[in-house]
Amino acid sequence: MPGTEYEESLRDLQDDVLYMSELVMERIRKGLNALERKDRQLAREIIDADDEINQLYLDIEGDCIDLLRLHEPIAGDFRLVAASYKIITDLERIADLAVNLGEHTLDADKDVFPEVDVQEIGDLALSMIEDAMTAYDEESIDACYEVAEQDDELDELCERASALVVRDLIETELEANSDEEVEQLLQDVSRLLLTVRDLERVGDHAVNIAARTLYMIENDDELIY
């Protein structure tokens, strides 16, 4: 294959990864909207659309394998392909977490602990994905480190939210009249804690993307470990 065609294949790979990231971020946005509005129809759309992300992941994975098998790229090109493969893996897992948000929406009959701002946590996690993909697109070292720094803020938000839920649950004198009402409250609390955990994991995957991008740019594995 002529060099120019090979270089075009590498650019196509990056474009496909960026396209996948846009789809995944849209899934997260929809998941947050579904949670906020208790939109069961939107939640089902997110769940049903997961096959599209899975197929795109397999298609890009095949492109990465072909580039490695047919052209044996070296140095920077190899790191680009390897990082891209790792990044789509994280994106696919973020899409799975968007499905979780849809499922949490279907399970939610009402808001519990409204003082926990799930949307704030979700917006920060989403911003981290956007920044990580900008770092990948623009090969920005600074953006990679900024994502890692944002993760500390996200972890703190999630920790505060979880502590608030547990504290309020302990301090609240249950006025339930039946075991069924107690069980429902515990299910609502569990769902909220799972939602917070899932959004924290979205941020963890964003850090992984930033780490692989830094490795791609500078052969630096500092953020990986």
C-alpha cells in the first residue's frame, strides 16, 4: 500500500474513534436527561441502542488489527493504533454505563435525597470525556493532565454524595408502616448509590483515555499506573 494510503488509514482510524466518542457522550447525555425527567421512553431508547455501539467497537477493533497485521507500524504509528484500541475499549464500557443510567431510570419511581446533585456529578464526568477526547484529537499533553486532575474533583463529589446518603439514612427515623415500605426505601437508596458509582466509573474511563493518549503522544506511561 502506498505511504499516503497508509497514512489515510491512520487518519480514518482517529476519525472513527472520535465519531464513536461522540455517540457515547450522547448516550451519557441522554442517560442524565432520562434520570432527571424520569423519561422511561428515553431510557429504553438508550438501552436498545447499545448494539450500535457494540458493532462500532468491533468494526474499529478490526481496523486496528488490520493495521497492525498488514503494516507492522513502528514507533509513533504503533502507539497511535495501540492507544486507539485501548480507547475504544473504554468508550464501549462508558456506553455500558449509559445503559445502566437507563436501567436506573426504569427502576426509579421517585427522587430520594434530592440534595444529592446527580446532574452535577454527571456533567463533570461528561466534561472529562470531552476533554480526554480533545486531548486525543489535538495531541494535547496539558489536556491529559487536566483530566487526571479533574478526577480528584469527581471522586470528592461522589464521596460526599455517598456519605450524605448514608448519613441521612442512619439519622432518619423511619416512619414506614410496613416492611414493604422499608424495602422500597432501601431499593431507592441502593439505586442512587449505584448511579453515583457508575458516574464515578465514567470518570475513571476518561482518565484511562487521557493516560493512553499521553502514552501515544510521548511514550509516557505516567498516568497509566
